[in-house]
Amino acid sequence: MSYILAGTILFFIGGLFSVFIKEKFKGIGFLSFAVLAQVFILPETLRVLFTGSQIEIQLFFSEPIGISFLRLDPLAAMFVLIISLGSLLAAIYSKGYMKMYSGNKSALSSYYFFLGLMVASMLLVVIVQNAMLFMIVWEVMSISSFFLVSFENNKIEVRKASIYYLIAMQIGAAFLISAFAWISASSGSLDFYSFKNVLNNSSFISVLLFVLFFIGFGTKAGFVPMHTWLPKAHPAAPTGVSALMSGVMIKTGIYGILRIVLLSGTPNATVAYFVLAVSLITGLTGIANAVSQKDMKKLLAYSSIENIGIIGIGIGTGMLGLAYNNNTIALLGFFGAMLHVVNHFTFKSVLFYGSGVVYTQTHTRNVDKLGGLIKYLPVTSFLFLISALAISGLPILSGFVSELLIYLGLIKCFSVSNLAINIFAVLGISGLAFVGAMALLSFTKVFGIAFLGSPRSQLHGQPNEKDLSLLVPMIFLVVIIFTLGLFPYLAFQLLGNAVRQFLPANSVADFSQIQTTLKLLSNYLLIFGSLIVFFYLIRLLLLKKKKVEVFKTWDCGYQQSSSRLQYSSSSYAQPFLNLVSEFVPQKIQVEKEPVLFPKEASLESHSQDFFERFLIQPNLKFLKKSLNLFSWIQSGKMQQYIIYGLIFLVFLLIWILGVS
């Protein structure tokens, strides 16, 4: 365990070291410490994952923290692996991406310092087993990421997004503090293991505690309706941070939920239905809003919400399996959820990194201003395409396997003779299918419009892919996407022990059965992949000596080709958006002369988040109106403020005398 702690400290030292070195060495300096940290972290983490063992170290603090354990079990090891590798890749990517900000030494120093602090705090979050120490590192993670989101604080939209993010995190933290305070008082200890005695029973208090924890951790993860900070914070942050937040940091919320589920033993069926219902709404909300977005990073942020919903569906399915004493359902649900955590880390990081390459070369994230980038950025385009197919759940890629496992878990629910679980299984299967179809629509839109066709606006210069540090992280992750997609049994070997923690000891037969199924699935996927390669090679062979002529498509009588005749993001998604217009409100602005044939006309459409419009904004307006009633208190007069202090001291003195 001391090696994990040493690696964690190295990440922090790397950020601190970057503050004091020359600007041109900051990126490589932080990267050197990130590489060194892997030497300490990866061996211990992989050993715990593959053997199912557990290591811990005991730390002694003064009261009120007291004795605290740092514990690495297979569940924590899975998240440590994601955090450590994700942070290393972010360090490599940042080395190239942050060249955009060369000449601003103080900003770069701030970036690498808070990046190191954020990574170190994330690692501590998943190994700390003391409630108070956990909340300290949890808040350090939130505050350090706040400073990274507000990196370009000279822009007003960035300042608004970062403050919105910080407030959301503090609301989530308030729920966590309430839950930890309540459960610590009930158990008589701050250690997580002591919470089992409170959570293991199915009383109303244990259910209420779970809901409090779910809201607190769910705010970080991005469950609806606590999700509205994601589409604001992710576009505001530098792309390396966006990828780290979406691919890694929001998973700490998933870790928290899984840890509470693990401590709860056999969950209450009502709680399992609650998790499944919220997750379904989250997945549908995320993908419905993703389809309507024009900003590439905002689209990816809403897609992260969708994928958190898919992970939640897996967790809810696993909890239903435990509640109804069906090990197969539990195994498929939890394994599907955990594998999708890993998968989402891989393909969402690639998608964010790809959008960052596009931004560095075009200085825009608006897909309606892009087009034809595959001619200039072929490697980025290919890697982006593979990840887009993976996140859409298509075989032979990793996203297909994790979603298939969740589907199988939901289908297996029909073997339970209970109407409620059967109804939720139908809703889960149909909802997951709808989410997958709309994910394909969303990513065919962004890839087709941004990378194919002709440029829709004049670029600053010809895009290029000269900086390898921007490509290496994407290539590495795409290799993992193919590996997990073609050899899913390898994923079971990696995550099997983490899944075993949630299941009773008598589920050995189920584990053996799923291993056999995954090996058989791997054979079919390899055959399918081989056929794709075979037919592609046949095509190349047939066209080897033939000249391929490009013909204009039917153009309604227009002879002059124009990029304006291509699909826009709005027109491509409009048929779907018309179907969900009540759920994804559209604000359309049309400007034209009031004549039959106007010389100039423009149309702009903007989607609105349903929950933000009808839940968040009305509450914010009410809060602002309420606080304005007390604006007279802030008069600006020093004498009045002194009187306030005097009144407070008098009341404090009276209270002390009354208590004594």
C-alpha cells in the first residue's frame, strides 16, 4: 500500500515541481513524474485486481479524524488503474495541447499544479476508508478541478461555468456530509466497515441513507437532475482536463455508489428500482440533449451523462439480482456496469482528445463551421470514428460487450416470477435500445458534418497532425478498445475479482458459465472482424487498377456546388428533435426582411435542457428573489457592520451564560 501512496505523492510533487521550472519544461516535467508514479502504482494495483487480495495501511491523525485506513481492494484497484492511466495520458496530451498557451507562464504553472493536486486527490478518494478524511480529499478534488475548469477565466462564460460547477459540487458535498454524519453517529465510528451494521438492514433509515449517498455521489457522476454542471464545465475546461473529468473524475461518483452498495449487502428491492429508474431517465435525457448540440465538447458532455445512465442501469440490474437472490442477474449487471466504466474511460477520452485536436487546428468547436477535416487530419479522423462506433455499442468494439452484458442481465430478469421486475426489465431493454440508436444518430452527425463533406467556413490555416503527443494517447486507447471488443474474456480476468465482491460465495458456477460465454463470444467476434477485413481487402484488390470517378449527387437543378447545400447539425437531427420537442425544447430565432424574396436571412436554433429550464432556473430565480429581500443588510456603511458584530457578540455571550 505504501507504493500506491508513494505514486500518489509523486503526482502531487510533479504538479508542484512544474511551478518552479521554466515554461518550456513544465509539460515534460509533470509528465516525468506521472511516468514515475506508474512504476509505483501499476504493479500493486494489477496484483490486487488479478489475485483478489487486499492491502491496507493504517494512518494516525489527531481528533476528530483519528485512526484511518487506506485500503486497496479489487473495487478500489479498478478505479485506481483508470485514474492512474488516465492521468498519465492526460499529461502526455497536455504537453502538446498546452502549447496554445505558451507565453503565459503563471497560467501554465497553475494548470500543472492543480492537475497534480486533482490526480492525487482522486487516487486518495478511492482508497481512503475514513468518512472525515474522505470528505477532505473529496473537497480537494472538487476545488482543484474548479481551478482547472476556470483556467481561461478571462472569458465570462468560463467564469460562469466554473462557479456553477463549484456550487453544484458543494450541494453534492452537503448531502454527503449529512449522510456521513448520520451514519457515523449511528455506527459509532468513522470507518467505512462499521457502516455495514447500519446499511445491512432494510429499515427506512438505511433506505434514506442510501438515497442521501446516491444524491451526493450522483451529483459528481452526473445523474439527472444533478447533471446540469457537466455541459457547462466540460466545454469551459482545457481539453486534457475535459477528458480527465469525463473519462475519470465523474467515475469517482460511480465508485462512491458502488462502495455504498457493497457495504449494504443485500439491497432493498425498492432502492434497486429507484437506481434503475433514475438511470433510465439519465440515459434518455443525456442522449436526447446530445443529439441537439452544435458544440462538439458540449455534445460529448451530454453523451457522458448518457453513459453514466447506462452504467447506472447495470448497477440497478445487479442490485435487483441481489434483491431477488438471482446471482446470474447480479453478475451480469455489475460486470456490465464495471466494464462500461472502463470502456467509457477509453472511448470518451479519445473523443475529447480528438475534439481538442480539431480545436487546436481550427479554433472552433462548432460543427456547423467545420467539414472535410478527414483530408487534413486522417489519423485523428480514424481514431475519432472508431471511438464513435464504440460508444454507439457496435461490434467488434468494447462498447458492444458491456452493453450486451447489461442487456443479458435485463433479459434474465424475466426468469424471476415477479411482475415489477418484469416491467422494469421491459423498460430497461427498450430504454437501452433507444439510447443506443440515438447515440448512433448523435455521432454520425458529429463525424459526418465535422470530418466529411466540404469545409463550411474559412479556416485560419491548413490543419495538420505534426504533434505526436496529441495522437499517442488516442492510439493507445483505441488499441484497448479493439482488445476489449475482440477478447472480452480478458476484461473478465481483469475485473472478475472486483465483481466477486458484490456476489455471495455460492456464485462460482455463474462465474464459470460467463467465462465460457465470453470465450465463445470472442470467437464469433473474431470471425466477424475477419470477415470485415476480408471484404475490405477484396474491395481494395478489385479497385487496385481502376480509376474511381467522383460524381455530383442529385442537386435539385443547381449546377454550382456549395457547402451551404450540405446538412447542418440542426437539419440532420431535426426529425428526431421534432419527436422529443417537449422533452428537449428548441429556441428558434429567424431574422429576415418581411418580403417574398429577402436579400438576407438567418436562422438560429438552440436547445434547452428540460431540467435546467423547468427545475434549476425557477429555483435559482426564487433564491435570488428571496436573497434580494435582505439586500438592505449590505449597506456599505462601516458603522452598521460594527453594530452587526456587536449584536452577534452580545447574543453569543448570552448563549454561553445560558449554557453554563
